[in-house]
Amino acid sequence: MYALYSDHYIIELPADHPFPIQKYRLVREQLLAERTLSPEELLEPALAAPTDLRLVHTEDYWQRLTSGTLPESAIRRLGLPWSEALVRRSRASVQGTLTTARIAIRDGIAVNLAGGTHHAFPDRGEGYCALNDIAIAIRCLQHDGWIQRMAVIDCDVHQGNGTAAIFADEPDVYTFSIHGANNYPLVKVPGTLDISLPDGTGDDEYLRALEPVLPRILSEFRPGLVFYLAGVDPHEGDRLGRLRLTHAGLRQRDELVLRACRDASIPVAVTLGGGYGQDIQDTVEAHCNTVQAARAVFDGTPPVQEQRPSK
């Protein structure tokens, strides 16, 4: 099983910044130390091409982002200080998700050890998300004739407002989000299907809400590819989560989604999404558990039949 990782995923942030940027390095190191991944299975993405980014983002936003001329209000909304490293990080993460998707189409499963930046809109960034990696990957795959019909299963605790807005009028893209009702963003953008959970929701209630919707997405909509946004911020130790899932509950969630995709013979591209543990090691452990679940569910199963571009 291949995973995408780049040192560009890590940028310098103020010491008191709430985003735990070092988690990406720590996840990579732990996965290698535990031999969940071998060094040969870690691939480094290039930086996404501007032509691919413009399939989703406006020219004005792209120019302001790359030139460092975003207004202060836009920087505050984004929540990350602007730098050239931020632009490189965002482009690497986008390419990581796109390459992950292409490998998943061939192999059945692949993981980006970043990504899931679902709060980015065509004309702006929000909530630590400068570019919408999954939306760009979907548009690229459609544009290049790989796959037209795709689904996003978003289990980050924060509703995927940017992704829902981008695909609001596209019947070939199914956007599903299960998230905290009272959490960020304050104003939710309805997707194809949304499940809002009250503060304090635990393992059993969460899994009971999630399990029945998977057949609707996989069997009835029947996508050619699933993007699984496996945010670990529903964890009980997360500073921004408000839900009460345990590590065991998050692992059950991952296995539930991944087994459903495997059993339906639908390839799945995994992105890590959010995680803001009071103890960063909780976040690292939960992200590593997602990769371990992907390996356990898909290892030993025949790969999904390879799909090639039609043009």
C-alpha cells in the first residue's frame, strides 16, 4: 500500500499557533517505526500544477495567494500566516491527494499523509485550508477522463462546507459529511447528505448514525472512486472536537468505511484531515490507526480492476 508524504507538509508557525503542524512528521516517523509502511511505500508528491488548481479556484484568488497580496481579513479567515512555504505546502498536499487517487484507482487503496482541506472555497481559504485538495483531485480526474462519478465520505468533525459548495450543482459528485452540529463552521453549506451530531456523542451513537448511510452512497449512487476524509478530531481528547469518540471507536469507524468500500469493489483515496489533540500523541496515534486500518482491510484482497483514462 502506497502513501504520499512531503516535508513541504510542515511549515513554520508561531509557537502558540493551535494547528499541530508537526503531526505530519510524527505520523510518518511512527508508521515507519511500527513497520506499518516501508520506506519504499512512501512516495513524495510534486507541487500541483497551477492549471489543475484553476479547475477549482479562481484566477484572482490564486494570484493573490501566490503573490502574498491577500487582504488581512482573508488571512484571518484562513487562520494561517501567509508565506511562500504555505503556498508550497498547499500545492504539495493537493498533488499528494491527486496522486493518491490515481494510485487508488489502480491498487484499490492509497493514503495521503495530509490533505482533507475541505473548508477552502473557489475564491478563498478558510479554517486552515488554503486550497481544496479533494475538489481539485475530483475535477482533474474528470477533466482527464479517468472517472466522472465520485463520492466524498467526510468524517472530519467539522462540516466540509467548501467541498459541498463546490459540488452543489454537480450530480456526478456525492458529498457526505458527518460532523458536530455546534462546531465550526457556524454556517453549514448543505451537501448531498449531512448528519449533524450533538456535543458529547460517543462511539456507539456515532457508528449507529454512520453505518446505515454507507449503502446509500456505495450501492445506490455507485461512485467509481471514494475520497475518505478520515479526520480524527472527533476524538475525546481533541481540543476542537466536542465529540467523545475513543481510539477504538475511531478505528471502528475507519474499518467500517474502508470495508464497505472494499466489499463494494470501489477504490478509496484516504486523506488524514483534522486532529488537534490536547496531547499531540493522541492525534498521531489516531492518524496512524487510520493507516493501519487501511492496510489491514485491503491487504490480502485482490486489487480493484484498473481503470485507464478514456482519452
